[in-house]
Amino acid sequence: MFKRTHHCGELRLSDKDQRVTLAGWVNNYRDHGGVIFIDLRDREGITQLTFHPEHQQTHDLADTLRHEDVIAVRGVVLERFGPDGKPAHNPKHATGEIEVDCDELEILNKAATPPFVPDEAHKVGEDRRLKYRFIDLRQRRMQQILHTRHRVAKIMRDFFDEQGFYEVETPFLCRSTPEGARDFLVPARLYPGSFYALPQSPQLFKQILMVSGIEKYVQIVRCFRDEDPRADRQAEFTQLDLEMSFVDQDDVIETCEAMMRQIWKEILDVDVPPIRRMTYAEAMDRYGSDRPDLRFGMELIDITDTAGQTDFKVFRSAIEAGGVVKAIRVPGGAAMTRKQTDALAEWVKDFGAGGLPIVKIEASKLATGIAKFLEPVTSSLLEKTGAQDGDLLCFGVDARPAVVHRVLGELRVKLAHDLDMIGPDQWEWLWVIDFPLVEWNEDGKRWDSLHHPFTAPTDEDLDKLESDTAAVKSKAYDLVLNGSELGGGSIRIHRPDVQQRVFALLGIDEEQARGKFGFLLDALQFGAPPHGGIAFGLDRIVMHLCHTTNIRDVIAFPKTQNGFDLMTEAPSPVDQMQLTELSLRVQTHAKKDKAV
């Protein structure tokens, strides 16, 4: 095989008259009156090759080439000229000023007719792309994404190395501690009837490392969650995980801000300003979400007092039940048709709303929708919302404020996208802090952790833990970018007595706590330092940097939304011998007649 001297994206006019050897894939083939043109592609770019009839043997061999054949060539670098003898540079490629006049050709591998070519992958359905991922990854955009991902990981490692962190691997085969998402279970052949679990995160292990005196831990780690399908989550995903000892919330936040600032500068040449902070309560009140998108307005406006002065039964009954009425002002939204607003009314039902009351502002008056019920409070409503002619007011109303926040929080994001309110290359960063420690689970009639059971309550709220539980705030913090949660963390509980109190609050008795988290409880008794950390979704970070909303675009070998690998056809049945070795039996579902 010829030994390559240059990549296909490397040669320039300054290399003219140099004899070179290139290797790669046939990206395109053209025969222009006896001269054959081949665009040769490798991961660095494309170079045009020419094959002239005077090199007959090489020319004849080139005539057999087709898409995705793998070849190596030797030839001389020449400036590109057109038939008229004038320079014919191609500005679409970095190598567009030159071509390689080839006199030697070696076919390294003939390709079967591909199901699609890389340049046309965008025209192919995602399932087909994932089935033939090895072809899909050849397209330039996918290789750029993987290169960006590589650079991000390197920047992270270099940054934390300079900050004195140790990268420490934690186990993939762990004890199952089911809470939240389901664990993936791995049968243990040597211990029949027992199972390992794949880690949902290294949470317990990184706390153990702090007890062990490591002080600064970091890891780019694979995590596993057997969740129901979600558009922005894979069954296996990658996170940047870190933990620090003898720190408070500000220390963790400042370290992570510096890291993000370096990533955005090196990858995009974008300066990240000091990131503002907002309490959970304020985020929910103003934006209806704990991950608010700040790139546009449409804040939630509390109009409960004004709504209570109307005879609109929907408003009054909710208020009498202790609920709230809030509104969002949609600039220019009055141009929406009845069909469009009716569609929104159906859409919000997925988030718990019974419907979507609206009014339009026309000639400083309320029109359409529920306008007739609000006429007596027109002045007050316009003053509170700042609505002007041409605007649309959408109302959220429910006896449960959480439903109002969720409905309007989701609606404002949908409308911003539908009405093209978000400009390109906007970066709005936010730290959300002071989360509640727990939330009430109405179905289970119990308190659940808002983050996880190892999150520390704030010092000033510790005395309220049992007496005023709903008011207890935690030392938790999330980093949000453009309405997407990049990562979340907290200062952890390092005192055994506080950890036991939180477990008791969550309905985890001493025996259950010992069974699930015994090794952590043991560790906390032997001198645990104050510590805290955070985990960032590496996939989500790369999604933002590469301007894609599809998590599968930034993972080399992703699963479908339903967790199936179309390329390898996994998961798949295993043979009976393997099951017998593991002391397992597959139960067949009678109705569907398939293994479950």
C-alpha cells in the first residue's frame, strides 16, 4: 500500500509541483471528455484528483471507481485551471486552488453500492442513518461534531488538571440502590440470584472519595438509566462528574464557570460573562420553570387580584380554591388565527390545563376569547401586563399553582419558537439556586428529594426539617443555558445525624438505609469533610456548541429514542446456555408472545 504523505484537506497552492501520496474514500466521480475527476475524501477534507488518458493503465483503473471505494494515489500538485486556461479555483473547499494529477492508483477496497452517500445523509430518515451509522459518520458534519466532542473533553481534562483535580475511575458494576430511574441490572454468574447494577451516576463513590481524602475528584464517565423514552436522554450517556472537599456553593460555582468560560472561548471564540443567579422560587414565579430560557420575554405575570374582580367562573373558582391566575403577553400574537389559538388550547392539555383562555388587544380594547368577561378590568389588566395593540394575552388558571407554572412555562417556550422570537447565536446563562429540599408526592403521600437524598439542607433551615418541611431550602444549584439544564449539583450532607434525619423524612427507615447505603453511612462516621460537587451532561454541552437539538447527533453510536441499537440490533435474545449459567429463565408474555 502506498504510504500517505498528506491528508486530503492539507494541500495548498504553496505545495505546487510537489509529488504527494493521498488516501481516502471516493466522494464523487466525473468523466469530462476523457479526463476523469475524482473528489477524494478523508476526515480532514476533500482534494480533487485528475486522471489523464496518457497514463492509460491508471486512467482505466480510475474509470472503475465509484462512491465510497477506498483508494490510494500518487501524483503531482497542480494549480486548478479551466478549459479556457484560466484559474478555476473552488472556494467551497480549503484545497480548492489545487488538484493532484495522478499517475499511480491503488484500489484498497471496492465498496458495495451504499444505501446512501455521506453528502446526502441529510435526505435520509434517521432510522436508516443509524442502521448504517458507519456511513453516516463519514459525513463532514458528523466528523466535525465528534472532533468538537474530543476537544471539549480535552479542555475539561486539561482545565481540571491545572486546578489540582485527580481523575479517578469509579465502578460500573455496583450495588442496586433503586430510587428515581430504574437501574440496568447485570446478573452475577458467581452469585446465583444476585445482580450488579450499572451506575446511574457515581454519586456515592465520589462522596466516598471525599471521605478518603482525595479532595478534588473529576471523571468523564458513562452513566446508565433504564428510563422511559425521552427525546433528550439516552439509556447510556456521558457526564462530567466532579467533587470537592472543604468548599461551599460559591467555590463549586466559580470553578465550573471558569471551565465553561474556557470551553466557549476555545471552541466558539465566545466570551461568557459572569453568570447571573436566580432562586428557584423566582424562576418558577417569573418563568414557570426551574430551567428558564432567558433569550426572550413573555414572563409570567400574576393577575390573581385583577382576575378575582371578574365574574368569569373559571377564574373565580380557582382563586376561591387557593389557586392563582397568571398571564403571558405575546407581542404581535393577535395576528394568530382562531385555528392556531384553538390548537394551543389543545396542546396545553398535555401539561395539565383544562384549556387556554385568551384575549387579543385591538384598539386598546379586549377582543375575542374571554374578552366579555374581562371588560370591567380592562384598564387594570392592560396596566399589569403592559399589553398593547396587536398583542395576545394567554392565561393560566388552576387551583394548583404548579400547574399554572408548568402550562405557561411550556407555552412561552413554544410560542417563542413558533413566532421566531429567538435570534441566532444567543447565549443566556443562569445559575438556579435555593431549590426546595423536598417536594410532596401526592400519589405516594410522602416527601421525595427534589435532587437526591444526599443533598444538604441550608444551615438556616435545618431546624425546620421536621416542623416546616415544605419551607426547607437546599444547597443545590443547576446551570442552565438557553432553557436547557447543562448540569446540577449540591453541597452534600457530611454529618451522619443529618443524613439519618433526611432519610427519616423521606420514609427511609434505618434498616432500609443500611441496606441501600450502608457503606456510605459507615464512611460518614469516620471523618467526612464538608464536600460538594456537580455533574454536567457532556452530550448536552456538545449539542449547544454544535447547534443541534438532537442528542443522537453528538453520540457516535446512539440508541433510538426507544433504546434500540439499529446497527448492532441490540438488545437481542441470548442462547439458553448463557441463561442457564446465570441461573435465569426468560418469562414469555402470553399476549404479545415475546420475551419480557
